[in-house]
Amino acid sequence: MNKKEANKIFEKYNSKSDVVRCPYGRAGVRKLLDTYAVAAVNLYGIISKKDLVDIFNKQNKDQTSVEEIYILLLPLVLKERWYGFYKNYIVHYWFLDDFEQADNLLTHHAEKPRYAPDKEEFLKYENEDYEDNDLWWDVRSFMWDVFGISSDSSQGFSEVKNYIIYGDGISELGPTLDKYNLRFTSEKQLQKFIDLLMLAKNNTRTWVNNGHTSLELHEIFSKRDETTIDFPIRREEKIGRNDPCPCGSGKKYKKCCGRFENTKSAQLSSEECHEFYETWYGLMGFINEKLNVVDANIKAQYPNDVSDEIIHKVREVLWENPELIDEYISETNLDKEKVDVLKLWKTNHKKGMFILLEYKQDYAVALAPNEQGEDRLYGIKGISNSISTVLRRPLPLTIETVILPFKGKIIYDSFMIPMPVTYGKGARAAFKEMYDNAIKHGIIKNLD
């Protein structure tokens, strides 16, 4: 939408011909209502006139109506333009040049409950820069420690923050760091930065979450047996043999990841896959029955009719309390082979962030620091499919997972959650240097 079209829409819903004198005795209400409108669009981006009236009337002795807020606020809109009217809504001034984005935001609000603080807290959002957590200060301080206090690091921080709060997650992290020539010197630094960034992101109130933080929404949806986690699953769309490979290598699919799908060498055998899942689901079922994590009956069988979202909740309890594996072994009649596998899972699992750098014939190559903080490469096999088939995303790719030893191989615990980060030339160059240093120690293919 160009500026001329946006102005035409603005004038349609904010007509000068509708301006009237402020009704007698309502000047004080208008002033307070204006504060509410500014606070609401700063917190939600867009709000219906009816919802604003409901919030105002619940928190104030003086009452208003949908019809009155248009009469009271229209002169202020035309004078200040901190917000504007659009259809039955009040929108943030950012949308006054592109009302299509306001419509898009409404689709994100669908079925999401609105965050509703008390009056004192709500009116604090009149300040566009108000934040109710200090986690962004931790991100800024870390960038200053790594890159120094400069205009580049400060502007880079501001852009990254805005992309996360108002944009599409952290997908612009790589290009933004490249833009300001901000380069991390180690994977450990990058991982620390992403950890701080994700912590701040998950505790920040955003427009797309209708004023809630991601963690608050996760808790709300969990009570509805829903989840906000984006689990990677095998995608059913067909990739032509001559199509570009989705890993981003620039090669044709048949010359790249298509080879792994055909040979099945980058995944467990069918027999090993069944053995893993029967062992894994047996452990999940025991933990769930013991601690009553979810209302489900998880059987030690593959395939399993329990959803990934439910299994993930039990999995999180396991890796917070890996000693539960000992209890499972002692309280369950298991054969020696399963016991040996489970003991290694307890002592030799590795949880954290990994950077997938390359797909090879027999495994995916991931970079992560060892216990001494030194970069090492790990060759990780897929379970029922190769990792390249499961993810089908451009490399390098940062993932959160837990890797496990299994029959002399390294696999993951069935959950591999990709981070929405894209990397530019600077980050790719840093990863190549880390790869070149780590490959001197070889690729670790066994955690036993």
C-alpha cells in the first residue's frame, strides 16, 4: 500500500467533517480517554473501540461509549496522530501508512486472550518505551561487553530488539549483525547472546500476543492442552529431484540431501528405530505415571498414538531430573540391552544449543562446545528419517535438542527445535573458522 492509498483510508475513517465541539463537562474524560487510547495501541498495536470502552468503564467511575470515544478523540487524532480510527478499531500510528498490516495483526490476535493489567499498570504504557522487565538491559550490556560501547552496537541492539518485538521473531538477527559489522569470535559467545535474546523475547509483551508474553501464552494454552512450540515434523510436500535443495547448498536436491533420503544411511535402521522408540516411550510412560505430568497413557510401543506436544512435556521433566532413569531401571523389569542404553542416556546425554553446519552421507554435522568450552563437531543420525529430511531448512541452523548415545551412534531425543535465526556472511565466516578449528579433533560419532 502506497502513502496516497493509506491517506485515503485514513481520511475515510478520520473525517474532518465529523469534528464537533467537546460536549460540556467531558473535557476531563476526553483527556483520560486519550491516555487510555495511547496506552492501548502501545500495548496491543490495535484494539476495537468496544474493547477500549470495556477496559475504560471497568477501571473508572466516569463511563463512556463507542459512539462517544469517536466524538471525543477525533479532534486529537487529527491534531496529534498518535493513533487513528480504522473501521471499528483504534490503531497505532505505525499502521497509518499501511492499514494492511493492521488487518494482519488482527489475524494474530484471533483466539488469543487479551492481557488486562490493572489501571495503574495499564496507564504506564502511555510511555511508548515502557518495559516491565530488565532483560533487554542484559542483552544490551552483553553486546557492549563483546563489541564495545559504540553507535554500531547501540543501533544494532535497537534494530534487533525491534525486529523481535514488532517483527518476525529473530529471523533478521544475522543480517542485522552483519549490517553493523558485529561479529562474535566464538560459538560460546553466540550461544550466550541467543540465550539472553530468547529469554528477553519470551518475557516481552508483544502485539502479536495481544499484550501477553510468549511464556504467559504458553502457560495459558498448556491449560487448554495446546502448545506454542513449533515441532519439526517430516513435511509431506514433494520436492522435485531437479529442484534446489532446501538445505540452501545451491545444489539440486538429487545431488544433495536427496541422496540421504534414498540411501537412508543418515538415519537409524528400521529395527534400531523401533528399539529406540520403544525404549524412549517406555521411559516417558514411567515418568508420566509416576509424576502425573499429563493426562495420557503413554505405552512403550512404536508408533505411538500420543501427540508430540504431550510427550514433550514429559521429556522436559526428564531432562530436569535425569535421575528418574535410575528409578525406571530399578522399578521396571527390563532386559540388559535396554538397561545399558538407559544408563548411558543418564550419564552421557548432552543438552543445549547446537549449530547444524553440514549434511554428510551418514549424519548431520553439528557444532557445540564441550564441557571445557572448546568447540567440537558431532555427527548426529536421524531416527526414522535423516535430519535433513526432517528439517528441510537452510544451513547453518541453530537448534535446541538433547543428543544421546545409542548403539555406538549419536542420535537426538526425538525433539529438535529450530531457532528462527538466519545468518549473513559475517556469521557464516565465523562458523567456518570454528568448523576448521574443531575438525582438527575429528567428528565425534559416539558418546559411549
